[in-house]
Amino acid sequence: MTNIVLQLSTEEMAKVQSYYASDRVERNAPGVIFAAKLADTAITVYKSGKVMFQGAGAARESARFGTGNPAAKSVSSAKGDALPENFANLSVIGSDETGTGDYFGPVTVAAVYVPADKIELVRELGVKDSKQLIDDYMRKIAPDLMKVCMHSVLTLRNDKYNTLQAKGYSQGKIKAMMHNQALKHVLHKLSPERPDYILIDQFAERGIYYNHIKNEKEIVRENVLFSTKAENLHVAVATASILARYAFLKEMDRLAGTIGFPLQKGASGKVDEMAARILAKHGEAVLKSITKWHFANTEKAKTLLHKKNRD
């Protein structure tokens, strides 16, 4: 996320507050006298005269009040490729994945094309960093996003995931193959039109990513950029993150139907306990069919069950 801080005069601070009056939000933090929230930018005014712009639109919004400190500091906590100027307003295919850290359920990847003329529409539909959204809200907005955005969503179910993992495929390789496939699907739908750029939420360095998919028949390379925290850099990635999560939740619902109760997300001790319960009731084959079998949770569940039977 990009942060830009301006040191403004009292008069200039008043202009900021007036400009964003309709976007004002409550922020009870020390030294804060005003705060506003846009779809891609948070604005915070401090008693000291400093005004902080945070988010993908920080450069755009801070430029409206550039009469402040000429040495205003801009830093980004994201790592990866340097992005072109005004990137947040370009036509971009974004891709992201979810489910990789969850013991139960699939790995899902989504690629989404958001052209420049649909960016505001996508924001109006409620897109922001999916990590700031709850599952129920994503379930609500995902169908509308799928109607207005060209996309590809891939769901790798547990049986196929376990087969690939047993063949020696690392999770990084599996993810890279899925990203490449989803991007190919969107580009084929889009042809002959082309996006300005493709942005992948970075889970591996560029060289490692392309090494993972070096044997694929068709490899997407043109205008591909990588960045961590990419959901904060363009709404296309934020949308992809939401659609990937939506697909993950749908598969978790399906698995819950086969087991008889909702499955715990993540890979915590609660997951171990649930896995042990399923193992005792349904057996190893069923547990394997709904999990990423190589996770440490498998052995922990077996240990819990053994201890329970012994006691």
C-alpha cells in the first residue's frame, strides 16, 4: 500500500476537509482531526498539519493538494515490479488465489479483466481489498462482479491437489500453473483486444514463477507484472481475490454437505480436532478426499484420535 504524507498549512488542511466532507468517516485515534475513505484511498488529517494519503489512489488524491511539503514521502510496503504511472486507472487483468493455507478445501485462482472504463463501476459494486471483507459480503457481491467483468475462476479440488502433490508438485508450482491457465482463459476471451498490463499477486519471484511453468504449451509473458499486496494496487486484483474466495467458499459449502457440518477454515488446533472427529466417524479415505493431505494437520489428527482411543 502506498503512503504519501503532505505537510500543509491550516488553510490547506481546511481545504482537504471541505473537499472530502461527503466521504468523512469516524476515526478515533490520537492526533486525528479528520478522516475520509474513498474506494481506493484513505485520507487522514492530523493536528500537526500532516495529511496522510494511503492506498492505490494516494498519488492521485495527494496531487490535488501538492502545495505542501515538496519533499513529501511516498513509500510502498508492496514488493515486486515497479508499476507504471497512473497504474490504478489502466486496463488490467489481475490474478490472485486463495485456499493455499487451509487444510480443508480447494485451492482456487481467479483472473479478472477490468478495463479503465469499468473501474468506477467495479468500485461501486463494493470492491476493495478482500482481506478487509467478510465472507458473507463477498458472497453477495461476487455474482454481480462476474456479470460485469470478463473472468476465469479455477477450483482445484482436494483429490486432484493430493494427486499432484504426491507426484512432487510443490504448492508454488501448482499455483503458477493455475495462474497461467486462468490468464490464458481471459486473454482468449478478450482477443483481439489486449489489456495494458497483467498484474499477478506475487507469491514467487518472476524467475521462479516462470520456471514452474516452463513446460506449459502456452505461457503468458507479455506485459506481466508481479507485486505483493497487489489487491491494493488495482481493482482487477482485488476483484480476482474476491472471486477466488467466492469459489473457495462454494466448494467448502459442497464439502460441508458431504460431511454434515461446516468445515473449519485455516490450519489451527481447531482444525486438528475437527479432522480427528471426521477421521473417527468417516475414516481416512473420506478425510483425505476433503483435505490437503500433506499438511501437518493430518498427523496431528491421527495423534489426537489415537490418544482419545487410548484414554
